[in-house]
Amino acid sequence: MRKEVITIVAIILLLLAGAGFLFVKYAQQKTAVYYAEKESRLYRYYYDYYYAHNKRFSATEFLKVLSHKDPELYELLKNEKIVYYPKKEGFAYQRYASSQNFVSFEDFTFAKFLFSDANIAIDPIMSFSKIDYETDVIYQYKNDSFIEKEVFNKRLLIDKYTQLLHCKKPFLEEDCPSSDYNLCKEATAVIFPKEVAIVKSSFEPESEAIIKQVLQTHYINANDTLMVVVIFPNLSEAKCLNIN
């Protein structure tokens, strides 16, 4: 009887030890993924760096930026617990360097999360709102981040459209009219000391050129790198307002 009790106790202890091991393993992986996502700060740092360097990315230089901005993320990247994954323009929690399989974090079950040899692709779309930039705000690149500086003077674009459309009264539109939301397009522009670069746009080329001209004329300066997300109609779809 005593032997049976000892055996049962031993089995229970082994089960507890196994459960403890699995929990520790799970917690370690979950922690690494958490720090990688970390309120999308990793993606915000990445996009700030990416846009400020005109869509050029250097992993070495990016690590230098993270070393003083976020030591936890820096250590994970430096030790290749998290890796930059160019094909997805994102990051992955890399558990096995030899594996080339990247699976979305959302597709992992508990068992797959613990025992799969696939790497976990960390999807920025899950928390995109946290890395999104406000529209019609001028951001200044300062201390390796884009910081809100001032409201973009949309009146400059309104006046330019008024002139080009030969409107008798100022061309004016709501930010994005609920009656025709698709009328408005969006562009992300980076204003460097000597040039303006459109890094992302749904505008027609003619309208892009107008936006660049306005930004070059009124916002370029020798000391700052700025960024703005502009929402406005294409010139080809804009109409003068008939106000009596």
C-alpha cells in the first residue's frame, strides 16, 4: 500500500513538474511576443525610421535607435528572438533559426504555440490604430520619432485648387464628406530639408504634384524632417462650390 501511495505521489509530482515546465515555456514565448507587439511601439518605431529615411531600412541603424528608445525590444532584436522579416514588411518571433516557416500569431492554438517549429509572424494590422498617424497634422522627426508639431494648414491646398479650378469663390470641402467618402484620397508625405517625398498615396499623379508643390513652398526648411498625412479630393474630381 505504501509503495502505491509513493508511486501515485511521484506521478502527481511529475505531472505538476511537467505542467510547470509547459507553463514556463509558454510564459517565455508569450512574453517575447507581447514585447514584440507592445502596443505596436515596435511598428511605430519602425515606420518612423522607415519614412524618415525615405523608405530605406538598415537593421544595424534601427537597432541603434531602439537601444536607447526601448531596451527590452532592443535585446529581443539583438538576440534574434524577434527578427525583421522583409517579405511581410514586418517582424516575427523567431524560435528556431533554421525554420523558414512563418505563421500568423492568430493561427496558433495553445499546443501549436508550444510545440510547432514554425516562427510566429507578428501582424501589425491587429493593432493598426495604434501605429496610424493622424491626418492633417504636421509631425516633426525628433529624437528618432515623429512627434506632433502643428496642424497642417489645409487652406493652402484649398486656395491652390480654387486657383486651378478658376472658382469665383474659394473651393472648400469637408474633411471627407459622409455623402461621398470615396471622393477623398490619402497621401503620406515626408518633407525633407531639400525635397518632398510621397511615400504612400491613392492620389492621381497630377494631384500628387500639387500637394508636393504646396509642401515644398510652405514647409521645407533646412533644419527639420517633417511628415503629414493629407486627405483631399483629386483635382479631376473637385468642383467649385456655387454659393449665392
